[in-house]
Amino acid sequence: MLKLPDMRKALGFLFYLALCMMCVRLSAMSNDRIFTSGWFPRDLGLVFAWALGMAASFWASWRLKRRLGGEGADGALSAGFPWRGLRTEGLAPLEWVLLAALAVYALSAVAWIPKYYFVAWPITTGFSIQSRKAVQLWFILLSWGAVPLFTWWNPRRWLPALLAAGLLAAELACCWALLKHTDFTAPYSDDHPSFLFRITEFLGAFPWRENYVPHWNAGVVNSVITSSGVSGYAILGAPLWLLLPPHLASPYALLLAFAFFVPWMTYAGFRATGLSKTGALLGAVFALAQGPLFMLWMLRFGTVGAALAMAMLPAALAFLHAAAMRPSPPRRVLAGMVVSIFFMGQWPPMLMLGAPLGLLVLGHARRWWRSSARWPFILAASVAVAALLPTVVGALLGREVIGHVLENPSGEAPSLGALRREFLTTLVSVCADMNPLMLFAGLAGMWVMPWRRLRRWVVAPFAFLAAVFTFGPVYVPNMQLARMGVVASCLMALPAACVLRKALTSRARLAPLLQATALALLLCTLQNVPRHYGGRTPGAYVGTRQIVRDLAAWIQANVPEDGRLLFAGSAVHAYGRGHIAYLPKLAGREMMSCDYYGFPRGMVEMDYPPRAFRAQPDGCYDFARLHGVTHVISFRRGHIDYYRSRPEHFREVAVLVDRDEAENRDYVVFAVKDSGGRFAKGRGKVVADFNRLSVDFGAAPPEEAVVRYNWSDRLAVEPPAELHPHDAGDGVVFIGIRPHGASRVDVRYESRF
């Protein structure tokens, strides 16, 4: 009769087997053609050939070890073949399921899914790939070659050094790949320029999170520093931002954050929670080598604030677990908890994880409430909460944005079928993007991982994230909570490190088969990640192109200092493959556009000038003169034809050509006749920057002046000067000033925060 422990092991084995099969099925759901293509017989043949090679390598390694008078993998000599009379202490049946899952997954047709984790198998560049079998050749050779390492030597002695060296080499390779790909310029795809401008705003307006920004649209009030999560990224790279302009420091700050800070903070967190050096280094490898979807958001889309917050979750969870569960956590653990939670919480959606993490801390209160740990933990937790208060307050102050993202456009209650579809869609995407090691040792292995208490700390946040990425896109689609699936995949670094640490350090005699397989995939992982940084992926990014520098130089040379440049129509990514948000800082001129950020998309009218002016016969000219616009630029044919058709108001002065583009490459610039200047009434000079306007009237200040900047009720000035709103017509309200004899008036914005 089976004893209860044996029954638990058997049930755990079946459960893990079912989870691994589910992971394969979920990954393959993105391309069902693999189930009907007839590839499976060939896959089985390839797996069989790989297994024979592994057996031969293991047998030869073991025989050579015996011939040289060494000990076997389990520390004892035995006659005959190495798999006779085996002792398998230390290697559970679950790990044999892991071996089979890794091998079959890496060698099967699943590897041909377009979203498969590894880019362009094999990872090395010296192979010419034509046949099916050659695609996985590199993995096969690595796994065969790794068997003797684990057979001859104790992996606990050499594996940490190998992982550390591989991690450092991969980090340096990532640095070179990014700098070479961008030609030592700033990444400029999509939102990268937006974040450069937000970093400039953060540094220029510190410590305020809600600011008056005069560089765009004649003055706008925004709180994108909080909603974008840029504050953590800006603080982390502060030494670089203070030494160099943001566009020069950008590539080095990105590498500092994602190639070094995140992996080594993850290493420190995993060590704090009790993992060995091997386990912590595995976590650091996974933190560096995130999935393609994460790389897409971080490198191509440039949402570096959210990416940093997402990547910090494993470290934050590990430090929090160590601080709450260790009898007397040292100060470095408490400091690590504060730092990691701070960076994790700078992107507002990540604050939702406070619910499961807070419940975990309260549920284990008896562990940290002891007299030796109570007050240090409470103090550290209080510091962490206080550090997050600016983000919380800033998110609450952005009421317009919050109101928009919390809307449900359909207004209807979603069905269970819609929730099921959303859950499967996100989970399929996560599985198809995930590293096989994290898929089977993390997503599947989390439910059977060692250390039951730590397992709870992983399962609870994952279950919460699954609920968020299931319900969020259905109930609040504007909030883009499907991205929490990427957060869930980042979390898998912790269970994967725990499961693989045990497997890779086992001394069971057949363990080298599993260990060599895992090591081969780890080496492939370390070779894979520089391809992302080098732009050799389907979601490639670009550096700062020549057209951006040419455009900035032309603007600086031709647009007057007190003039403005208007982008007619929506800009999107036409000007250098990124948003135009940072262009005022490059050119030193104020600008106007509908989508210099373009988010939230539902709150942006994707055309410019506004519809109310475009509907009038000469509305575009009236809008330009009203706002002191001296030049208009556009690549859109309809707008170009419009401005060319009115030579009495607009004069074509230049055509800039983006020679790196096949479409939307001609930027036509028009000068606006009889327009310009910052004063709608009065004379003087205005120097504008974040949250302030310095208005110099000279020796003869007027009784009243009007500057062409949008009015806000939170603008203030020192007496005796006074401010008042000036209605300029057509719904435009500018800033009116009564100097009362003052030759210089400093207008400041009083942030609600």
C-alpha cells in the first residue's frame, strides 16, 4: 500500500507533467499549423537522435572517468555500464519531466513558431541554415558537449564561476551591440524621444510631478512623469543625466538600468531570500534575458519607465520575502527591499501589486513581529511606503488621465466568454514568448517548486497578475493592462531559479543529462540576448537618424528664437521613427503639434491645427498668427497641398528629405507671413522653461501685456505685478500681465502637488 508521502510525490509528478503539456499546448496555440503539418514524426526522430547522442556522451564520459581512476558522478565507483543499479538520490521524478519537456520543446516544431523565444536558431552566426535538423544543431552540440563537465566535476565548484563569467560576457556583448547598432546615439524609436523629454522635465521641474510645460502647444499642464513611470529611470541614471544632455547619456543609462542594475539587484535579492550563488546567478541571467515582448516594450517602443518597474518585481519580491521571513534580516536586506520596491512602484499599475504583497506580509506577521525584527522591518516598510507616496499622489492628481483610462467604452458588462478569451490570449502570448527554461521550470515549476513558503509568495502575485490581465483589458481597455502578462513572465525568474538550482547541483548519477540540457539552453540564452540589443529581431529599434539632427539644425538656424514651429497633421513616428517630443530641446525652439506624445490616444485629436480652426476658410492661418507660429512643417500630402494653395499666407522655404525612409520622407516647410513673437500685446522678451516664464519688459514696462501662453488658474506672480486671463477669441485664453512698474516679471506655476 502506498504511503502518504509516496502518493503526494506521484500526484505531484502527474500534476507537473500535465502543466508541462499545457505549456507546450499554450505555446503552440499561436500557430496551430504545427499540429497538422506532419512535422511530428521528424521531431520525434530528431529527439531520438539527440537522446542517443546524450547517452553516448554520458557513457563515454563516465567510462573515461573510471579509466582515469576518478569517481563517478555520485562519488562511488561501480563496474559495468553507468546506468545499471543506479542510485538517484537528490533527483526527483519531476526533474526528469523537466528534462523531457526541455528537450522535446527545443527540438520540436514549436521552435518554428514566429514568436519563439530564441532569435534565429542557431544563435551563433557561423552556420548556414537550410534544413530542419540544422536549426537546432547548436543546442544539440552544446548539450552533448556539456555532459562531460557534469560527469567529471562537481558542478557546485565550477558552475557559479561559469554562470558569472557568462553573465558578465553577455552584459558586455549587450553594451557593444546596442552602441554599435545606434552608432553611439540615443535609441529613437517610438517613445524613446518622449522619455528623453520626460527625463528633461523631471530634472528641470524636480521635485514636482505636475508641471506647466511651455515648450509645447503654447504651454500645457501635464502629469506624465508619474503616469509614464519615468521617475525611477531618471533617478537611477541621475549621474549620467547630470553630466551629459539626455540624448547623449541615453544609451549608457539604458545599459546601466537593464544590462547591469536589474540583473545584479535580482542576484542580490535572490541571495537574500536564501538561494545559493548558482540559484541567484540563474535569476540574474533570466533578469537580463527577458522575453521578446519585454524587449519590444523596452527597446522598440521605448517605454523604459514601465519596463524598469516590471523588471524589478522578482528582486522586490525576494527582498520583501527575506525581510519578512528571516529571523533577523541584516540592514542590507532591508535597504534592498526599500530600493527595489521604490523602483518597482514608479509605474502606477505596479502599485496594484501592493494588494497581494501586503496580504502576504500581514499573513506572515508572526514571523516579523518578533522583537528582534519588528521595528527594523516596520521602519524599512514605512520608508518604502513614503518613497512611493509621490507616485500615488501624482497618479491621483492626474484625474483626467485616470478618468479616461478607467472608462469602459462599450458600457456593457463583459461575458464569461470574453474573459476566457482574454485570459487565453494573454497567456498564449506569454508562453510563446517565454524562455523554455522559464516556461517549464518557472510557469509550470512554480506550483511544485521547493520551499513551500516561498512558493506561496510566488503563486499569490502570479494569480493576482493573471486576474489583472484577464479582467483589466475587458473592463478597462484604455488602461492597457494586458501588459501585466509581461510582468507575470518577469516574475517567473524566481521559481525557475529555484527549480533549476536544485537540478543543476544534483549529484545523482544520471543528473548530467538534465544538467547538460539546461546548461545548453542557458548558454543559448546568454547568446540570444545581445541580438535584441543589437536590433536583430522582428521588433528592431533605431538610433538617432541623420534626419533628426538635420531637422534640429535647420530649425535652430531658421526659426526665430521667439517664433514657433507647427507640425501640420499628426506627426506619429514620421520624423526619425520616434515621437517629436524631444525636438524642442534639440533645436531650442518652441513647437506645436497634436501628438507630440499622442497618449492617451482617446484624448488626442489626431490632426492639427484643431478641427475648429480647420473648418474656417483661413482658420489655419488665423491659428498660426494667434499663437505666434512662424513656420509650418508637414509630410502629409493633404496638408502640403493646402499650404501651397495659399501663397498669400504661406511661403514654401525648404524641403528636408529623410533618405533612410522609402515613404513619408519629404518634409516640406512653410514660412507664415506676418506672424511671430511671444507678445499678443506689449513688447519685451520671454524666457520660458518648466513651471516658469521670465518676462523682461526693459526700461519702459507697459500698463498691460499679453503673452501667447495658455492660461492656467495655478499661475502666480510676485506683487506688485498681477496676472489675469485674456480671452484671445476662438476659445483661446492667454496670460495677461499688469506689471505695475516692474521691468521684469517671473510667472511661476504652483503645482497642486
